[in-house]
Amino acid sequence: MMKSSFWFWMLAVVAVSFTDVSAQALPAGSSQPTAPAKTATIPTGRVVIVNTLVFGDKIDEFRRQAQKLEDKFKPRTTELENIRKRLEELSQKVQDEKLSVEVRRQAQEQGVALEKEYKRKDEDLRADIDREQQTVLNPLREKVFKFMESYAAARGIIMIIDIGALAANNTLGMLPYVDNAVDITEDFVKEYNRANPVAPAPAANNTKP
């Protein structure tokens, strides 16, 4: 259950808005004579889409950092998993009518105390994970979006629409039709990984003394 916490940020990565365009305001009306308003130059180029929701799974640097976080917090997630299993055992005892009333009462009391412990440790762990993600993953996210800017500039792209962000916010319906040919996700991931290679993780040493 806790494994999803490590990947949550990646799967729901907050996308930088690439669709914001600085519009030049037309001069307001005036009673005094003014020079004719200049027509704004509309840039020409490609409009494409990208799905940032897959970056956590496909960008090597994200996967490596997520694995490091998972390894770091594994003892605590394992402890929580063991507590959860113990809670299930106690719950079954409470509902087992073959047991004496006293045994079931004791199981219920133990369950109430253990549930409080689980909730406290779960909240503490999630807070620590969130804090670590802010420290480790946010700079990486900014690096990815900076690379996206140069990627777009080199390919004549004037706008990138993040369908991942739209889907995460249930607003994908704002795009009633999209040609899959304008999806740059796979190509962008390939180019980013090639420009930012990640060394293979060291193999685990299973040699017993």
C-alpha cells in the first residue's frame, strides 16, 4: 500500500503550464488622437501534446530517485505493513464467536491501541516522504521542464499542452480531438534519457560469508 506513496508524485507530477502566452494588450480607447494600433505578430509553429503522468515511469532519473527513496524508507513501510497485518488478525479474533468474551474483549482493546499507533506512524512517514520528495524530486522536475523548453525551441514548437495535467484534473474533455501524431511524449523521454544517462544501479551482493 505504501509503495504507491513513492510513485504518487511522479504519477501526479505537477505540470508547468506551457500554454500560458503573454498577450499584448491593445491600446484602450481615448478621446485624444492616437497612432494606429500595431497588429500583434502571431507566432507560427507546431502545437503538440505531452503526457507528464508517465514521466515517473519512463524517465530514468525519476525512477532512480524514487528507488532510492523507497529503499530509504523501506524499514518503516515494512513496520507499517506488519502492524496492518496484526490489526487484521485482531479484527478476526474480535469477530470469532468461538472465542470467549474475554479473549475477544482483549483483542478489541489491543486493536484500538494498535490502530492509533498505526495512524500516528503512517502520518509521520507520509510527512517525511513528502518532505524528502520536495528536496530530491522538485529540482529534478524543474530540470526536466527546462530541458523541455530547449527541446521545443529546437523543433519549432510554440505550445505544449500537457494532457497528463488535464487528465489529473478531469479536464481532458477540453480537448475534444487530438491527433496522436502530435504526441511528443515518447520522443521527449527518449531524448531526455539520452542527454541525461543514468548509470546502472550496483548489483546486490548476495554472496554469503
